[in-house]
Amino acid sequence: MTPGRRSSTFTRLLRHGFTDPSAAERLLDGPELTTVRDDPVLLEALGATADPDLALHGLVRLLEAQPTPTAHRELLDTLIAAKPLRDRLLGILGASTALADHLTRHPTDWHALVTYEPHDLHPGVTEFERGLAEATDPVSLRVAYRRCLLSIAARDVCGTTDVAETAGELADLATATLRTALALAEDAAPEDAAACRLAVIAMGKCGGHELNYVSDVDVIFVAEPAEGTPEPQALRSATKLASHLMRICSETTVEGSIWPVDANLRPEGRNGPLVRTLSSHVAYYQRWAKTWEFQALLKARPVAGDPALGQAYLDALHPLVWQAAERDNFVADVQKMRRRVVENIPAAEIDRELKLGPGGLRDVEFAVQLLQLVHGRTDPALRSGTTLDALRALAAGGYVGREDAARLDEAYRFLRSMEHRIQLYRLRRTHLVPEAEADLRRLGRSLGLRTDPVAGLTREWKRHSTVVRRLHEKLFYRPLLDAVAQLAPGEARLSAEAARERLIALGYADPAAALRHLEALASGVTRKAAIQRTLLPVLLGWFADSADPDAGLLNFRKVSDALGKTPWYLRLLRDEGAAAENLARVLSAGRLAPDLLMRAPEAVALLGDGDGGGLAPRQRAALEQEILAAVGRAENAAQGVTAARGVRRRELFRTAAADIVGSYGTETSPAEADQGALVDRVGAAVSDLTKATLAGTLRAVVREGWGDTLPTRFAVIGMGRFGGHELGYGSDADVLFVHEPREGVAEQEASAAANRVVAEMRRLLQLPSADPPLLIDADLRPEGKSGPLVRTLKSYEAYYRRWSLIWESQALLRAEPVAGDPDLGRRFVELIDPLRYPAKGLTEDAVREIRRLKARMESERLPRGADPKLHTKLGPGGLSDVEWTVQLLQLRHAHHEPGLRTTRTREALSAARAAGLLSAEDAEILDEAWVLASRVRNAVMLVRGRAGDTFPTEPRELAAVGRYLGYGAGHVGDMLDAYRRTARRARTVVDELFYGD
């Protein structure tokens, strides 16, 4: 061969898509292809395949395997002369090494590709049964199966059939295979066959007539006794037949296996009997079946065995399928199942997961099935088990927008085509997009992407995946807007009843009101309405993820009505990724945060990603600076305190919103795993805010009454949860007031001034207004309610020296200066330290008194009718149990253990553990109980808008508390059980540490 000719052939091979022209040239010059190596028809046909190198190599192997020279010549002659065979055979050889291997082992099977008659173009179950008819054992069945598979793959790679037709043919071939396998099993055990009637019900993709090349074939077996056979004996016989059928298809032989037959979708899964009677199936689905099991029954289809029994199975169970949408938490259950599937994908594979990953095939299938189950109750046209047929029916009925359905159909077909070609290569069950460039090149070319197959494939795959990810949830919500907006005349729309059904399925208690809100938000041709129509499908999904979608939608309408004409509002929601989801979470999580927002809707800006400070809590110094500046600008004390309360309201909203978003999580960031961190953030933020508000109020009152200087030094001492940096949303501010007359000021004048300041602060902070009041509680002062509101430092010293009781020493453990004169506050702390950290610890009498007080408090203060086991403050293992235990350790040991000298419960508990005063396990149990009880109290306030120490009794409120605590729909019982369990463990530790000797 001359160099010029070599160069010319080399170039031609490159031009036809060969990646290794040198190897291809050697094969073409070899003895198998000598007579046709210069035939342009052959080179053109090879270049049209997915992998020309692979196709050429497979062809040479097939020619080498021909049994005689005559057979070799017949194959070559037919290949050159018959274009249908050429395209089919080379197409398969270039796309599938597995089928090339089969042809090499069975070199005459290429004849199956020669026929090109109309019945060959679209074979059905009958034709496939004829193709399998000669199989007499599992090995010959596999050979016949592969021969049939050759014809399906040939039509697929040549474009004779589209992806849906290919999937249907694969399902028909599976049906024929199951029938043949059952016949083989019955021939092997005729006495078992005579004892029962057995029907095989296809499920999953086989049942849906949309099977892959390599997939588990999901089935359910149902049997009835033959006449005169006892039921137990019939079921034993049916089980033997079913088991044998599964082995015939699944076991590996010299010809490999066909596919696994999976019966795990049966009642009770792997734990249930393989075969049941029809009445047993019905009883299970009526009493025990979960939502996903009804979803699976959508695709049930009798395929083998007794046809009358198979039809009876469908007739009995299909009516139950269409009642599934009436179950509590139906949509939430289906969506949770989908999320669980995604969460179980290994992180290293999720970006390559074609079936189960976000934007994958399962997203389309779940969305379509969800809509079928909701609307198929009243519209039989939607009851197809085939995804694309069901999608077409949903669009025709107006349940899905036509444009959305068309885009989803296109994306689903592309992704299924990718899946088919990936599996066809080695006939292995996989849904992962390959990483090797050669594999991606072959895959891209097989889908018609020839110019730059790798880049083109990646681009198209990501484009379609993005379409699915964006549409699969909107699919459920957008038609609701179309139903009320009515902007496209002639377009099929949801009827009022269908819209009502869908809203009820989503968890809306008042669908009529929801539709009115949607109409008000989305109707019209204004820019505002157009943006709302873009936002609402996503927002509705987030509302539906809450315990109270009605409240979420109503609150969104209120905010939109208030801010709709403000230019930045809709722009914020549309353009800032987090803002819309954060708003949806906040508006549907309960009453407190929406109430705070409605009083000043512009605070919605805090929910964005921009310069509004976001949801991160502000430091006390910054808050105090802002409040004092506002007080300085005010004309009088009332205006100053109004400004301070306005800041407090805004910052309470910021704190509540951050807490809700952190507890719920978002699509881009999971829920906060550290529950203690959430409690600490709320406690610190609300406590700092309360300190800043008191500082501003004190400044306003003093300035109005006395100018720059009060006649007496004045300090506010935080007590209880306030002093401990542990305030919740509904907590009062427990305080003590202390003053010290300035030089030259009579004590009577100083006392009068101090009392006036306290009275005015309390009055101004409780005045009715749009802002929540701040209640100041001074009941922990010496002599309680009977004692003076304000005392001098000397008076406190005299009282504590002569009259102080042990409970007051315990209360002072939480004392910390929070506002006013810092030096006076410091000296007050110096005064009380010997009382709260006694040098000799506690006497036994003192310990007994503390225990007596605790027991009395539990018996006298627990509300009548309350369940003690669920009372977060006074119940066993609640806040009081943990805090009194920690405080007893502080009173006993803080003088010698400096780490215990803190006002914060969790900090003191950690210090006690570090000092060896309790075990790490006991400390963890107490900490967990305290955090959980604090979270429940915060949740109750967020949900109900008013404080409470017990779980709500109203179901929606209880569900909302559960959602905040991380429990999905339908798991309220799990939440209550977890609380009781946590509290019970804590009480055991308290009994040992607090009440033990």
C-alpha cells in the first residue's frame, strides 16, 4: 500500500468518525473484509453509527464467527446489498458490546435483522411469544430473548421507533418472557399448576408499558385455589410456581440472566408472603397500605397466568387507588418519599444520576402520578399507567398547562433516550451518566449529536434537567393560577371542582378562600400581576410544605396588598434567591412572625440577601446605639419609647424569621442540626434587644423628667431568663431596680425620682400600640410584691444581711446588670456574690428547704387539667427540673469552681461536667431536655402568637409546632413521644442529682 493511499484512507476514516484510524485501517485490510474494503457504502454506514470503531470491530468478530465460508459470503453480500440490514446490524454493533457478544456466540442470529415487513416494525406480545416459543429451558429462553432484543434495539438505534415505542416493545417482550417462564415452571410441576390459579401482575415500568433495556421487572402474585383444592395447599403450589418463574428469569447461566424479577412491591414487602389470595390483597390495602403503595398500584397490569384472576385483581384494587388522595397528608407523603430518594443518593453520584437525581426522570414520574391520584378520582381519562400518556391526558384536561406539558414531554423523552443508550452498551442496569470521554462521545453520537458530541450531550442533558427541575413542582401549582387568571382564551383550564380538589390535596382547609386570594394576586395584565404569576407556583409549594398553607397564602396576600406598589418588593422576591422562600416559610409557620411583619411590612427587606442586614442577629451595642439615637431625636419620652419599641418589633421579626428559616431549612441550606445553637441564638438576640430597649426607655424617661442627670444613680438588674440571656419570644423581663442618691441629694428625693422612673418606664413600655408591649416584672425583689419597687444599694445590703432567704440566694444566681449606671450595677453584683456563691456551700437544712420549695411549686403552680408529662416548665424533666438541679450545684460548689459563676444554664451545666460534678452522659441528658423544652416554648409562641408552656391541642397548631421541631406531616405522635422520652430520661437524672443524698 502506498503512503499516499494510506494517508487518503486515514483521512477518510477520520472524516467518518473513527477515533483510531490506524486500527480501523488494519481491520479493513484484514482477510474478513478484503472483498469489500473499498466499498464506499460500508464506510458510510460505519460512519453513521454511534461508535464506528466499535461497529467495525464487532463486524470483524461476527464475520470471524461464521461457521462456513458460504455463511461468511452470505453475510457480506447481504450487508452490502440490503440497506435495512446494514443500518440495523452496524447500528447495533456500534452501540452495544453486549449484543455484539451475543451475535458472536450465535453467529446466525443476524438473520433476525433481515426481515423488514410491516409486522416486524411494530411487534407486540403475540409476535414476541412466537419468537420465544422454541425455548425449552432457561438457557434457550435467554438466547431467544436476546434474539428478540436484537430486533428492538435495531429499530431503536435506526430511529424506526421512538423512545416511547421502544419502551413499550421492551415491556411487551417482558410480558412474553414472563408468560414463557411461567409455562416452563408449570411444565416442570404440573401437579402444582393444576392445584391453583395464578396471575402475575406487572408493576413499575413493566406495568406502565415503559420498560428500560435492563431493569428489575416488578411483579405481584395473586392466586386462588383450583376447584377442590384447599387454600393452604393452593398457596403452597402457587408459591413454588412463582419462585420458579423468578429463578428462570433471574438466575445467571452460561447465557447470562434476563433480568431480576422483583416482588418487593407486594403487601408487607420482603416480610410478606410471596403469593396471596385476592381477598388477602384487598384486606391489606383496605387496612394497612401506605400512600406510596397506592401510588405503585397506578401501574398495575395483569401480564401472565390466569387472565380472569388478573382482571379481578384490578377490578378490586383500582377503586382504592383513587381514594388515596383523600388520605391525611397525602401530598406531603408523596413529596417526602421523593425527597428521601434524593437524600439516599451517594454525594459522589448525585450529579450523574439520570433517574433519581434532581431534574431526573423520577421528578417527572412523581409529579405526573401525584396529579393523576388527585384528579383521577373524578376523571377516568387520567388513569393511564404510562407516564407520557398520562401527561398528555393531564394537558388535554387542563390539569397541566399545554406548554409545560410539551416541554416536560420533550425533556422526559431525551432523558429516557439517554438512559436507554447507556444501558444498551453493556446491557447493565445503571442510571449513571458515564464520565469517560469515549463513553460520552458514543452516547452523544447515538442521540444524533455529531458535530461536538461530548459538549452537545452535556449541554442538552443539563438543559432538559433544568427544565424538569423547574417545572416538576410548578406543574402542580401553575394551573391553579391559570384557572383564576384566565389570560389565554381557548386554553383548557382546571374546572372549579378540579382546582378545589387540588387545593384540598395540598392541605388547604378553605379552598374557596385560597382561590379568591390567587385571583386577587394573579389576575390582570399589570406588571405586578405578571410577576406574581411567576412567583406564586413556587410560593404555593412552600406554603404546602407547612402545617397551615391557608395562613401562608392569606398572609402573602396581606403583605402584597401593603407593599404591592412599592418598586423594590416584587423585585426583591423575584431577583434575590433566598427572599421568596424565606418569606413563604415565615408567613406559613404561625402567627407571631406574620403579625410582627404586618405592623411594618417593609421589614420584608430583611429576608433578602442584600444590604438590609439579612437575618443575622445584630449586636447589643449596635441596637443600643440605634435606639439611643432615635430617643435623642424624639420630642418627648413617649415618642422616644415608641421609636424604641418600633426597633424592638423589627428586631423581634428578624430573630423570629431567622429562627423559622433555620428550623425549616431551605432548598439551598438544610435545617440547623444543632438545636442548642438555635435556642442560644434566640435567647441571646431577644435578651440583647430587651436590654437595648430598656436602656433607651430609661434615657427617654430621665431626659424628659430631669434632663441629662437623674438625682440618683440608677441601674436595672436582669433576673431569671433575662439575666441568663435565655429570654424567649413571650418572656416578661424579670428585673430588680437599684439606686444610690447622688452627693447632696436627700434620700427621699432620690427615692421619689427612682420610683417615678420605674413607673414611667413600665407605663410607656405597655401603652397600647402597633408594637408588642414589653412587660417588666419585679416580683423577685426583696419581700416580693409587698416590698418597695426600688431600693438603694444600702437597703439591699441591709435586707440581704438580715432577712435573705435561701430562695433569694437561688434567684440571685441569675442576676446581671442590664441597663443604667454600670458602676452601680457592678457594685450590686459584688454585694450579692457572697450570697449566691456561699463560701461554705449549703447546709443540709438549706438543701432540704430548696427541695421543699421545688415540690411545693410543682404541686401548686401546675395548671389544673394539664398533662404534667408534656408541661415544658413544671413537668417532670422540664425546664424547672433542669434549672433547679443546675442551680443547686452552683449554690453548693460555685465558690470553689469559678466556671459555675455564670447566669446561663447551659454554660453552668457544661462547667459542672468539666468539674466532675456530674457525668458527661448525665450532662448531655439534662442539656438535651432543657434545649427541647425551650424549643417547644419558642415554637408555641411562634405558632399561636401567645406564650404557653404546653403543646397546643388544636391539630394545625400542634402540626406547626412539629414542623418547627423537624417533624414532617403526620408525625405529631412521634414528636410527643420523643418529648416524653427525653423528659423521662432527664427526670431520672434529676431524681439522682437533686433529690438524691
